[in-house]
Amino acid sequence: MKRFILLLAATVFFTACANKSITRYEALAPVFEHNGCESAIAELQKQRDDLYGDNTEFLYYFDLGVLQHYNGNYKESSLNFAKAEKVYDDLYTRSISNEAAAIVTNDNVRPYRARPFELLVLYEMQIMNFLAQKDIDGAMVEVNRAQKAMLGLYQKDKDKTNDNGFLRYLTAIVYEMAGEPDEAAIAYYKTVKAYNENILNLPKEAREFIIESLRRSDREDDIRTLKLDDITETPKATAARDLGQEIIVVGYAGHGPILNELYMSGTYVSGGVLNLTYKDGKTGKLESVTLGAPPVAGAGNGQTFHISMSLPEAHSFRSKVNHFNVTVDDRSGIRPEKVMALDKELEMNLKDDFAATMTRTAIRVVLRTIAAQAAKKAMKTDNALINFFTSIGTDVAQSQLEKADLRIALFLPNSFQMTRIPVEAGSHEVTVTAEGDAGTVKVFNFGSVPVKKGEKKFIFVPAVK
């Protein structure tokens, strides 16, 4: 009986160690939705220990940095993004003890290392934090860090899409602001390459500015290589060059996706195949997938196990805001283009990781199944009733251990949208309207915006609804 009590205690312990992702969303998202950034920041800080904990330290600083960026607290946002970046760097070298614990329990016991797109968004927002503070040198430092991060992601796995068109585009603009046209042209070239290998097409406005920059740098061969030579006129980019000033509006539209659990069941044949069936969250249809299954310690080749498990699955929200309209002085109807789609980024990330995550999880379930059977034999007594409850307790403990890792940033937008508006030096009246299918959601009146000679003035519009 003592063994049985210990088993139940272990079950309760590991259930308590399950991820807090859904709890975190349910506690913080309504505060953000109804009371705004400042209230969400206060609640997040108040419940740090309960909702995040040590293993999700990256997301704590990341979520806090995002909220402070929306709230215009650019210095505080930068400090928290820097802390999140340090957590990521410290975790770059894998912890053997955490990996061992993950084999026994589930992926939630490992420190959260950030998804590739989250890391790249961190650098995007960090760069924009410094631009908002008119600190070009600080923005350049972050540009260099971002490039090292992208290189590191490629070195880890060249088969996955680890580049980001918007980050490359933003980098090019920073180089222009720093007076480095050649570096800007190179970054513009890489912008096209990044969009071509990603899920979002190169925005038309970005295309125009890229062509204008490459032509100005005598890179006609690059234009042909990138197949951009079908456009001969670049009026907006030319006006920006001739006037020397721009107002650049960056809008954050809709609420980004989170993660739900995708339940799967099927057969694992040690040293053979893994075949699982699941219900597609989008279509509602039953789907199946088959992968090669490596041998599992404790099981003979060909030994068959029926398993069930759960994996992370993207859950997108119906956004109240899907686009913006910008008015500058007497010019209205200027619509920013989508430069990054977070729902697509998450779907691509899950697709990239699907086979590896599924195989790792399946092996873990099989190992626990073998261990559970061994535990039942070890705890067997002459009392049939005790044996019955011991068997049930063992099965319950095993099933409670497997929890999908649903950790993800909570406050990212569904999309980043941007437009560049050439202007004369001086003050300009700027209004941005956030709009959705039902019409106007919110009007942002920025009043008279001063633009100095040669300046690129950034305006950020958070409409994460």
C-alpha cells in the first residue's frame, strides 16, 4: 500500500508540473483585451511565479517586452528583450539533466528556448525600440545580433526556413539610416531571397524600394537574378530618395495564434514503423501519418505497442483588425502591406518540427509503457484488490505524465504591416485607422508629427484585437 501511495503522490506531482500555457492565456489575455497594456503588464508581473516559473523565463521577459513596446515604453521594452535574449543564449547549450527529465516526463520540464520566429521577432521589435528612441547606433547593434542569430539558426538546421523577410527589410532600412548604402543594398537583396523561401510573398511596396536601391548601387545584375526586372517605374521609392524624408508606419494587427493539444493514437513497432491517426483541427477530417520507428531500449525489434499522445497544434483567432488606413495631411487611403504573418510562421514551425516532435514523444510513451509494466510486476502482491488499484494507479500516472508543450508568446499580433510615405521636412498630421470586416475598430490620431530633414520617422500602431 505504501508503494501505491507513493505512486499516487508522484502522479499528483507530475500533473502539477504540467505546462501552464492555457492557464497563462486564460489569466492574462482577458486583462489585455479589456483593460489594455498597462493592466496586462501589472498582472503579468504580479503573477510571474505562478504563471511562468523558471522553465519559462524566456517567455516572461519576451511577453513583458512586447507589451511595453505596444505601450510606448521603449527603454523598458529593450531591457526586457535583452534579458530574454540572455536566457536564450544561456540555454543554447543543451542541459543534459533537463533532457533526461524530459525523456521520463514531458517536454514541459525543459527550459523554453524560443521558437525561431519568436527569436527573430525579438530582434525586430528590439531594433524598432531603438529607432523609436532615435538611437541609430543601438539599432545597428541589434542588426548585427540579428544577423548572427539567423546564421546560428541556419547552422542548427539548414533544411528549415530560418530566415525572415521583414527582419531583412528592416535591416536594410537601418543601414540606409546609418549612411551605409552598399550594406543596405545587400540587405535588400537578402530580403527578396528570404521572402522567396518563406510563406509570404514579397510586398509590392518593398519590391519598389528594393529595385530603386539596387539600381542606385549599380546592381542591375542582381535585379535580373532576383527576377525583379519586370518593373521599370518606382515612383514612391524615387520620391523618398529625392525628398530625403519618410514617415514609416508599422501596424500590429489582430491577435496572434496560440497552441492547443492535438491528440493522436496508433501503433509503434520498435525498429519498424510508427503509424498514428489524428483529427485535423482545420478540416475536421481524420488523417494518418507513418514514419520510421527506431528501436527502443527494453523492447525487442518488431515488438508492437498501442500508444496515444498529444502534440502542439496551432489555434488562430478571428481578428477584429485585419488592415490599416493611413492619412498624412491631405493624403488618405494609404494602406500598409503585410510584411510578416505570425499565424503562418507558427504553422511552418510546427510543420518543420512535426516528425521530430512526434517521434520523440512516441519513444517517450513507449519507454514509460515498458516501465509501467515492470512497475506493476514489482508491486504485485497476494491481495487482488491492492493489485487492481496499483495497476490503475500506474496507468493513471503514466497517462498524466504526457502533456504537449503548448508554451508560446501570448501577445504577438497576427500580422506586421508596414508602409513608407515620402514627405517634405516639417510637421505632418497623421491619423491611422484600424479596420476589420465590420468596419472601423479604432482610430489613432498622432496629431502633428515633426520630421527633420533626412529623417525616417517611425510610427507604431498596436491594434492587437
